Amino acid sequence: MKKQGSLFDIEYTEKKTEQPPELAQEEKDKDRLEFLKSELKRHNRLYHTLDNPEISDQEYDMLYKELVSLEEKYPELVTKDSPTQKIGGEVLPFLEKAKHRQRMYGLDNVFSQAEYEDFIQKGKNYFAKENTQKELSLATMDTWWADPKLDGLAAEIIYENGELVQALTRGDGEEGEVITSAVKTIRNVPQHLGHDLPFTRIEIRGEVLMLKRDFEALNQKQILLKQKTFANPRNAAAGTLRQLDTRITAERKLIFLAYNVGQVLIPGAGDESGLTLWKTQQELMQGLSSLGFAISKESLLCHTSGDAFSFCEKMEVLRDSLPYELDGVVYKLNNRLAQQVLDFTARSPRFAIAWKFSSRKAETVLKAITVQVGRTGVLTPVAELEPVSIGGVVVSRATLHNEEELRNLDVRVGDTVLVQRAGDVIPDILSVNLDKRPVGAEEFIFPTECPVCHSKVVRCKGEVAWRCVNIDCSAQKIQGIIHFVSKAGLDISGVGEKWIEKLVEIGRVQNIADLFTVTVKELLAFEGMGDISAQKFVDSLTEAKENATLVRFISSLGIRLVGEQTAKTLAGAFENIDELAHATEDKLTLLQDIGPEVANSIKQYFASKEKQEILARLKEYGLNPQREEKIIPVDTALSGKTILFTGTLSKPRQEFEKMAEESGARLLSAVSKNLDYLVVGEKAGSKLEKAQKLGVQTLTEQEFLALLKK
């Protein structure tokens, strides 16, 4: 072969052979095919992982098309690891859900060096009290691994025996959406991790995101197609990842950056965290990179809070020059055994924290003040702004919260205002530049009637918000129906706000029950509604009827003062909606976190004749979830006991946990004084040492099985 000048002028020397011309050409084609596969993989890595492309997109596309042509000519040579096998083509009816084997926690935030140091000190105090590992000293708490806090969508990619078998969004931490088909189209996600791996299963956790340049190109394409543009790269990545048509997912350039692992199953290992392979976070990140995953190039090991502060300052300065969006820095304790000692609180790890950047700000002109009506009738003033770019996101609206906030700001139409993206998400007005106030700018008069239905508004005692109390208000209906299908409700994908608004506008849908009577034929009458979207709309509602839990159903109803946590409390206390509807206020107030005001709100909701009729219709249509009852035996040796398993057992741990729960035991996630039994398998580690220190009773696998029979 001659020395290569470019990817497009490779010449092959003729082999001295007596082969027929067609066989010689076939051999050339096969050589070229293998070369193209290897070279395209290399360019994928240069572009998506190293952010250092050597060729243009057009040149890449030409090479790609050539490979497709050769694989069509020689289908027997198509392999699973070929770059062409990343292309989507599957259209999914809906996104299924699946549980995470290990919960995906969110992170607590700090916003200053003082808050960061306070977090570290609290961690040291906890570590000093809980540590039983002789090889760990308090100095372990001084070294932290720092990653940029990526502004994308958290995901978990699962491999078994080296093969990609499933991918999930984080969801609520316990359960996520299945996005396997979409993730397989992401070019820098390995579909195979190789052979002779030390683990049989590994869960790779990271962020799916879109580079700024690809986001801008996507929006330009959306404009040319006269389709809706995306507000920011995160929304674009999230929307793309949830696309049911994976051909569209494949066309948009997503990348995956790994930052941690979930469950790691290693034969003979005493834990499921991969601690035997990677003892530090730094080693783990290097290990993920060697497996073929892209990781952040900016990450750094910090030995003091001063190092951490300097790194955060540096990232905030660099954020606009980096190829992706970030909104802070994540710090993880470097020693992974010490991470296990610190463990988790109910909502977040004690060994990791997100240091958020200060909000981005910009000045612009307030063009108008409008008032929106929410699902509970609350009137919210909204500032309509001259569009301004804040951190790459065009902001044209900002909340003014309520009349009191509006008065305190003394904001008026025509004012020049300072706007920030609070938490880099919700636009907010900080102040008014009075030096630039136009002459004659008038104070905004808050409406005394609903801007939608024109009913008189009221302010309830103890509230700052004005509220429309007309239950027939169309604005409340729309927002209530949107809440019903939203993530805070039944989480029904495919039933978008746009179509709900249109259905309410023409009078076809008046309440949540009406949604279940809408047909595909009716939906196709709307401009822009296609066959796939219409069918998905109807199928998603059918699926919701079959799969809705009582918790989600209660949350979806939009009962005032009843959020997701209160819904969980109610779902655990009542058999179904009928039983909840007939509960007295006295019975409700006996429940945890439910006071007289919440109880009264619940009673008012179910006292409404309209709500009773809607619930009756939903029940008739098949939406009537029951409490997920766990039958707890009262006559077993494990009834009411707390239990935890550690080490390698003869069967998967989940099987033992299921047996324990079915016998009335309650599972704990960590060793504490509240633990009754620790079941110990082979190669038990820190949990056994801690249990012995606390005097917790330990059981062998055989002793546990013997208890089940008592």
C-alpha cells in the first residue's frame, strides 16, 4: 500500500496472483471495508470523545456512505461493531419504564467556598463517628475528584458480559424510562466492551448531552423546516433522547460522557461497586476511559478546599469557551471505600456535592406585563421581555411571582431590568435600572378579575396570591389537564400541551376524563398531527389506565397542597380513591405531615360534585388503581425485623431480599444500630466489621434460610 495522502486517495498495490479479476476486486473491497470501519471508529472518537476532529462532516459522510455501499454489497461482512449499526430505524410505540438496581441519587448544592467547607466538615464529623476501616484515616477526607457539572440528561447504560443490553434515564431515581434504542444510536457509546472482562455486569452512569455547535446547527435546521426550535442544549438532548422514532435520534448529534458506575458484578467480589478494580474515583474515571467511554478532559484531583475553589473559579471563567454547557462543578470524595463509609442520606450522597455557579445575568427592556392563571387558579404576573441571550439561551419571559413581589420591585412597562436565569433554568427579574426608566411609566394595576374567565379573584387568608375560584375557568382546566399527564402526574408521554390546548379550545375536552374518549380520527383533523403521533396519543392513555399506581393517580389529580410526597402518604394509608374520598378530616390529620389545612383541601376536592362525576367516569374507563398491598406475615421469625445482606451469596442478592420481605422483614441500605440481622456471605467487607463493632447479630446464609422456616 502506498503512503496515505488522505482518506480518499488510498491506493492498493496489485498482488501478484493468478486470481480472476472479480476475486481480486472482491479482496480489494473487503480490505477497504475493514479500513473504513476502523477509520470511522477513529474519527468518531476524535469528534465525540476528544473533541478534536481531523476531517469535516462532509468528508465523514462520504466515507460513511462508502462503507454502507460496501456492506450492502457484502452483507456477510456486516458486524455488530460496525459504525453503520449505530443508525436508528426503530419506531417505538412508547417508552417503557424499568427499575434501577441501585438508586440514582441527586446531589445537594453549595454556592460558596464557606458552604463547601461546611459540607466537608460535616462529612468529616460523620466519617469520624462511623468509620471502622483501619486503613482509612481522617486525612482521606481531604482529597476530592472534581468534574464539570454537565447540563444534560442523566442516564445509566447497562452491559452484561460486555454487551449493551439496556439504557435508562434517571427518572425519579428508583425507576427510569427505557431509552436503549436511542442510546444505541449515540456514536460515542460502545455497544461492546470487549472480551475477558473482570465483571459480568456493569452499569455506566453519565450525562447525555449535545455540544453547543451541534445544538446551533439543529436549531438552524428546525428553522429551515419551519419547526419548533429548542430553548437550550439540555432540552434538545432530552427531547432527542426520548424520541420514539430512533431515525430522528440518530440524525441529531448526541454524546455521552461517563462519570460513575452503579452496580458492578465481579465473580467472587465482596461488594457490587467495583471497589476491587478501582479504589479511587480517579482510578474509576481512568478505567471508564480505558473501556472506551468519553470522560471530561477538564476533571481534576483537588487536595484542599483552596484547590476546589480555584477549580470552580476556573471552570466558571471557561464555561462559555467549552464545547458543552455546564452549570457548576461536582466534587466526589476520591477514596471509594471512604465513599461507602459516608453512604447516603434519604435524598443524596454524603460523599458528593454540586458547587453551582452564580446565575447569569443580563439587562433588557420589559415590553409588557401579562397575568397567567395556573391549575389551582393562582394568578401569576409574567414579564414579557425584549429577547436577550443569557449564557447562550434566549430569554423573552420572566416570572414576577405575585403582586407583592411586583410591588417590591416597582417594575413598570418600559423599564430596563436586570434578568437572571435562577439556577440557570427559570428566568427571574432581580432589579430595575431607575436611571433608564422612561418618562410617564405607570405603575401596573393588578387585575381584580380573572383575565381568562373574568370572574372576581380573591386572596385567601394567609396567602399572597390572588386566586380565581371559578372551577369552570378554561385556563385552570387546561393547566389541570396538563398537570394530569405531566411527570408530576401520571407521566403520560405523547400527550403534549399543544394538543391539550387545541382540544380544550374547540370544546372537545373539558376535563381529564374526556381525554380517554379522544380518537385517532379526531386528532388527525389537527394540522401538524401525523398518524404516528395520533396513535401514540391514544395508546399512551390506554397504557396509563393499565399501569397507573395509586400514588401517581393521587398526585395527578392536582388537589391543592397535595404534592408527590403527600400522595405517597395517602396511597399508603388508603385502599383506593373511593376510600380516600370518604375519609374524615380527623382521620386524615392522623397521617404523617398532613395538617388541618391539607386535610381540608382534600375534603373540599372530593366534596365537589364535578370532581365526583369525573372520578366516576375514570373508574368506568378502567382507571381505578388500588394500593400495592404488601402482605406481611405476622407469625414468622423475621416479621418486623430489619435485615441487610453483604458478601457473595449462592444466589443473586435480590432473591434473598425478596424472601426476607415476603417473610415480613424490612430491608435496610446500611449497617446501623437499628439493624437486627446482617446476613453474611463470602468475602464480606466493611459492613461486617461495622456490624461487629455495633453488636449487630450476624447470620450465615444457612442460618437465614433456617429462620425462614420458623
